Amino acid sequence: MLPLTSRTPKPLVAVNGIRMIDTVIHGLHTNGITEIYVVVGYLKKQFRTPETEYPGLKLIENPYYDTCNNISAAHLSLTGTG
């Protein structure tokens, strides 16, 4: 997804004018899920906007995002630590 993702994390890239993360969150809300955890690392500060837009959305920082694969994000999401 380069060059888009050189400045924007993939979930925040807009597709047809809607950020991908919004599509997922709307789907979760439609199904009654309002407690949502998002594991962030790369360009994490950009996720502050969605955090303020969606009550119940909590960010979990992955300090290993640049050295480990996605399994570290899965572990953090299960333990809620960062």
C-alpha cells in the first residue's frame, strides 16, 4: 500500500472516502460490540483521533511492532498490556 502507508497506518487509509477502521468499528457497533481494543505501534499518534471519536475504543501500545511480527500484537490484545 505504499506510498500511502509511509505516512498513514493502514487502518486509517480511506477507501471510497471512509477510513478502513471506521468500517470495522461500524460493523462492530451494528452487532452490539462497543468495547473495542486496537493495538497500535506504527504512527500510533494518528490513532488518537479515532480514540476520541468512539467511546469504548481503547488503544494498546505494542512496543515491539518494529521488531516482531503480528503475533506480538495478538499477545498484547489478549493480555491488555503494552
